[in-house]
Amino acid sequence: MEELDIIELLYALKKRIKYIVIAVVVFAIIGLVYSKFLVTPMYKSSTTFVLSKSTENNVQVENASSEAITQNDITLNSKLVSTYSEIIKSKTIAKEVINSLGLDMTVEEFKSNVTVTSKDDTELIEITVSNENGKIAADIANSLAEVFREKVYEVYKIDNLSIIDIAEEAIEPYNIGTVKNIVLFAMVGLVLSCGVIFLIVYFDDTIKDEKDIEALLNIPVIASIPKLEDNDEGGFFKWKKVK
């Protein structure tokens, strides 16, 4: 195998440009088919709540100043963020939500579609639910938040959760980017087709011109003999260089 000539490679790519275009188009179509028919659309909905002032239902607040969040509340809430995040993902809460909504899924399937995120250095907790049905995803997120609030009060006897954002039904699936997939597959077709052409040129050891003879035999070419062919159009001969 001789050292590859860049000019020769570029010429080979130009000569086979139609095959490259065909490969790009074919892979782009594959990307379109993949996006439209092979990927199951999934939808996400999120609800966010914040840990606020801890209160008890049997205690009446006498004046407005006692409603203010104290440093003790902030310290307590910061410690509870991680604990609350784990409670949300518990089997008990998962079962209650499944039963309340009449969902046809196992606890493990339910948990695999639920993501709980606690914002760093904040008292915010976000629950994100993914599902093949956008409405079901929103219903699960909202139901999960309500069941969780009830469970917290049942366990800790405190009501320090305030919902900031209610989950809404997603219109567009989050896992399908048709244009992105088409471009990605087209790039794959471009790279693969150019790669195949590169291998063909690199491993092609046939003699094509005088330079190949010089490289093979390590001797200079003194002359080349053209081939004389009959020209059917005018009855004259034309010269053609022998390859």
C-alpha cells in the first residue's frame, strides 16, 4: 500500500459524488422513518413545590409576625429536602398513586418514570414524570405531589409544603427531534460513504498512469504510447492514451 495522495482522494470523492449524495439521502430517509415510526413518543410533566414555614393544624396563629419564616424553619427545611426526595420515590407512595389513578403498571415501572430533583442551595423540589400519554404524565405528577404532602403530615405532623408549579399536559414529546435525527443520520451517511471511498482508493493497487509505473518499478517513464481508435462519427482516427 503506497502513501495516499490527498489530491487523488479528493478526485475520487468528486468522481463518486453521486454515490455520496445517494448515501446521504438514504440515511436521511432512514432518520425520518426512525423518528416517525420506530420511536415511541414520551411526554414529560413537572410539578415543583417549596418547603415553607412549618405549621400544625391545631395551632392558631395569633398575629401576623408569627407567620414569618424563622431561621429554625430554614435549617429544618434544608435538612428535610433530601429526606423528602427519598420519601417521594418510596413504594408506599407509588402504590397509593397507582391505586388512586387506576394505573395499569407495576411499582417498578412507575418509579422508573419518576424523577425527583432537589435544587442545590434551595428548598425547592421538582417532581418530573414521563409517560406515553401527556395527560397521564401530568395527572401522575399532580397526584404524586398531593399524596406526598399527606404522607409528610402523617409522618412528621407538619405542613410545610407549598406547590409552586402545577404539572400541565405536555403537547410535544421530549424524545423525538425529527429534524435533529434527519441531520444526524445524514451525517452518518456522509461519513460512511466517504469512508468507503477512502478505503477503495487506499487499497487500490492497480496501475492507472505513468506515476503508478514509476512508483512500482522505481524507474522513470521515458514515453507513453497512445492508442489509435476509429472515430465512427467522421471516419477519422483519434488518439487515446493507454492506461
